[in-house]
Amino acid sequence: MSGFRSGWDGSRHTLGAVQQLAGHPLFVTMEFSMRSRLAARLALTAVAAAALTATAAGTALAAGGQSRAPVEQLCGTNDLTFKLTEKTQAGGYLLVTAKARPGITCYLEGTIPSASFGSSPDSEVTPAEQAVTDSVKLSGATAAYAGINPKTTDDGYGTEYERLFLAVAGDETGAVTLKLPGATLVDKPVSTNWHADPADAVPSMN
């Protein structure tokens, strides 16, 4: 029992000695030095992590020392809104105006729209131009224009239609239906390509 009491007293003496040492200037200096080294290591770790993140981002943006070009999106039918206007010059034609929906930026290829006035193959528009023209970048208020001449023959024959079915070429599954200004006589219809300037979207006269 006396041995147990003696050991307990020794532990108390040791604890008291440590408590006294904690207030010693040398002990305080050592503790401060250890904390400073720990803070420095943490700071270096944070800097290294930031540098690694920046390097990874640079690697993702560059390959072989060259920056990657942004991926350009082609316009689909559902990316656009369409408006149909009747024009009287050049013998009369229909001007289609296409704009990108809010938040969308895309390129409309310089080909004719996929358009028809009905289910008959004779009501499908054919190209009024001989070659593909420049693509049009659509975003915000920027628009593209295509001019459709519904009747290119000089006689009084044809079929009357009241609607135009329109889509971006190659994306006919999302075709929209546009109401014509009135009953329109159609025979061998043609269309210009999409253009950035409406003056370039005037189809040939009858």
C-alpha cells in the first residue's frame, strides 16, 4: 500500500514539474517554434495544391503547347425561332427570318432550309443558288434570312397552300409549321440559302 502511495506521489510531483516547466521561457519558445513550423508547412501545402490545380487546368486547356479551339455548335431546328414575312419586290417572295433562342449560340450553314408547302413532293422547295454560301453565326438579336419564291412558272397553274413546313436541313424531325399570309399559289418553289444580309436572300424572279 505504501508503494502505491509513493508511486502516486511521484506522479503528482512529475505533473507539478511539467506544469512549472510550461511557464518557463524556454518551453514557451519551443512551443511557439513548433507552431510556426506547422503553420509554415500548412501554407506550403496549400501553395503546392494551388499550383497543382493550375497545372492540371493548363494541361486541360492546352495540348502540345497549343490552346484548344472552342467547339462550334451547328444550329438545330429547335435552337431557332422563325418568322415569315411576305415581300413584294422581285415578283413577290416569302422571307424567312431565323434567330437563336435565348442563351444559344450556333452556326447556321449556308444551305437552303428544308421546306415544303404540303405532303406532295412537288411542294418541296429546291435550291435557287448553285453553291453553298457562308455560315451565319446566330446569337442574341443576330438573324439569318432565306427567301422562298413559291411559284417560278409563268402560267396560272399550281396548288394553293396556307402553311409552310420548315426545318434546318438535316433536322427535319423538329420541323415547325408557319402560317402563310394567305392562300398561296405554289408551283416549282425555290429557296435561297441562309444569309446574314436579307438583301442576299432575294430569290430570282418568275
